[in-house]
Amino acid sequence: MTQLEPYVRIERVRKDFGGFIAVNEVSLDIHRGEVFCLLGGSGSGKTTLLRILAGLEIPSSGKVYIDGQDMTAVAPYRRPVNMMFQSYALFPHMSVERNVAFGLEQEHVGRREIRERVGQILEIVKMSGFGPRKPHQLSGGQRQRVALARALVKRPKLLLLDEPLAALDRKLREHTQFELLNIQKHLGVTFVVVTHDQQEAMTISSRMGVMDRGEIVQVGTPAEIYESPGTRFVADFIGSVNLFQGEVTATDAEGLCMRCAETGADMRAPGAPVALGTTIWMALRPEKIELARSPVPESAPGALPNQLRGLVKEVGYMGEASVYLIEVGAGKVLRVTRPNAGRDAEPRIARGDAVSLSWHRSSPIVLTR
């Protein structure tokens, strides 16, 4: 392998637990300095794949390379890898400094170098003044940073993080996501993060892999995964989405038209190589839908090509945005989100109101599977 090749390469890795396939023929490339997130639901195989990278599980077949070296059968303690567990696993009887220094002491690093490296890493994670404290004297966010310092002080080439922020409350978790990114950029260590939290993966990852039933079903940047999902599963798993099913009735230079029985309307979308009569799905994100009290005539300037009438069933006020559940056609309920940009400059749309929904032709994503 050469320097031009990925920093981490997983080649057709499979893990079988007595007939249950936890990881199924996964191939993946991760580049130096990336924050790569493995995102999936419970039982998707993401944690098993992380443990294979750590050496805590040996694959049933396939290869794992780190920095050009075959690590498939190398013991965990001989890999240039460290792992930060969800529970943090701090020693309760040791001070912060001793917790961070523990791995270096086990490797018989000199005392002076240990002091220097512990001091440096505690400064980086903004815990310099907390060295003498015990874990029970720290907040959840502080314990998370100590665990991160302990994982980084050994200067691993690759840091594996298993649900690193799951134990934090929402506000602290959101704040810590950006702290984690700043630390990663400062040190340049490659991160592989396992999470089930979509918002967390979208915020911290440079790229992400969506896992389902032991397979990686799509890899891309957060924007690519969100705006251009490759399957209905990915579209539905990442964020909120409205899915419409129908048959292609026409195609032209601008795209295609689908007849949707659920809404009783023709729906237009960007072009795709799909034959007439093919069953397809259109995925439409809630924030792409315009909402108004009255329909805009198709002949009016600026009128959007996709329009429906509906009845507001529920309204959820979320502060920065409002969520509307709107029944259209033969009982299909759509989810619409609109930002609350003004402060009651006009009457709000309320439950029971009849409304018009519209969206651009470029907004839906055409899916064939």
C-alpha cells in the first residue's frame, strides 16, 4: 500500500456470530484526518465494526489495514489505535491526572515525559486546573473530556469513539460536539465515531456511512446523505421525510411526472433514467415545502409546479421552527416545517385550517428502491 491509499481500509469484512451475520462483506476507505461516523440503528453492525477496528473482535473473513499495515490479526495492544467507550470507564479512586497518565505508566514511559504529555493534553481539552480532582467531583462534560484526554495522550494514529456523547444532556451534547471537532483539528488524529444520533453524525462528521443489517448502504458527506439519499431506507432514516409512491406517466427535458394515488395528484421531479410505467418513490424533506392559506394559480408568476390542498391536523411549536402535520388526498399525512422568522407579524396557521402546499420541481428526490 502507498501513501496515496486510504489511511484505514476495510476489505470485504464479515463477522459471523454462530450463524448471525453482524457485519456482512463491508468494504470502506477512511482518509487521514477525517472524522468518519458510522451511523445506524440498534443491531445495524456499527459497534461490531468498530470493535473489529480496535482488535476486540477478529473478522470471520476480510482484511483491515491501518496506515498501510495489515492489522487483521494484530492484538489490540499492538495496534496504533485507542478507543473511548461510552461509559468513559474512568478509575474512581484515581485523580484526573492519574487517570490520564495510566496508559503511559503501563508502557513504562518516563515520569518527566508523562508529566509533560498529561499537562499538554489536559490543556488541549481545557481541564488544566482539574488534575487533582476525582471523577465524582466532575460534571458529565468534564468526565467526557478526561476520557478523551486519556485516549489521546498515547498519541494514537486512530481514535475510535463509541457513542462518545450519549451520556450528556442535549444542550451540553450540542456544545461538546464542537469542542470535539476543535480538539480533532488541533491534533489531526483520525476519528471513527459510532453513533445512533443523526444530528450528532451530521454535525461532527466529514463523511459518514449509514449501516443497516450489517451492511454500509451509503457513504458520503452529511449534505450528500441528506440531500441525495440513495434508497428509501436512507431517506427515511436520516432526518424527516415525506415519501410518495406512484408510476411514471411522462418524461421531458425538465424531468419526469409521477401519478400519485395517495395524493390524487401529478407530481413533478428532476429527470432520472426511468421508463414510463415504472413504480418510483419521491422523497420530499419537510422544510422544502411552502405553506400558504390560499393556492397560487398555476398561471401566476412564480407559481410552483407541485401544489396540493390539505387540512392542518396538528401543529408543534419548536421555538425556531413550527412543525405541521397536514392531511392531503385520501388521508395521507405530510410533515411540513417552517422557520419562525418573525414575531407574530401575521396570524399563525392553526389546527383545522385549510392550506395550500407547494414545492419546486427540483425539491423531490427520485428513488427506485
